[in-house]
Amino acid sequence: MKEITFTVAATRQCAKLTPAIRKRIDNKLVRYAKTGAGDVKNLRGREGARLRVGDWRVIFIEDPTMIIVVAVGHRGEIYED
């Protein structure tokens, strides 16, 4: 299983979510880290990938041993820079 870490910004974004949403996101992240299964697509125009969890998105960068979560948010707001 790959190690999952969060940037400071992603940690702040997660703290604003309800406990139920955080649990869903954590479950999907752990599942992806263990098996590689999940609704994941590479991002276009920037580095990283996104994991879809219902209406929520997790933006992350992956290497062979680690998943670094850089952003967590609602699908309508997460891609805005």
C-alpha cells in the first residue's frame, strides 16, 4: 500500500468538510492506495490526477511509493485556479 500524505492546504480543505464526507474520501483514498481501483483520471494542463468521490474531487500527485493529496473540494470549485 502506498503512503498517503496531505499538503497543508489540502488538510485545511478537509477540515472544512463534514465528518461523513471526510470518511467517504478517506475510504476511497485508502482503497486506491491499496488496489489502484477507483474513478481516477490524469489531469489535463497540469500535473497530477483526480479521484472522484461523488460530487467531491481529490487532486493528488502519485509516485511509486506515495500519494500526495494537494487539494480536496467540490467538483464545481476544485478546478479553479
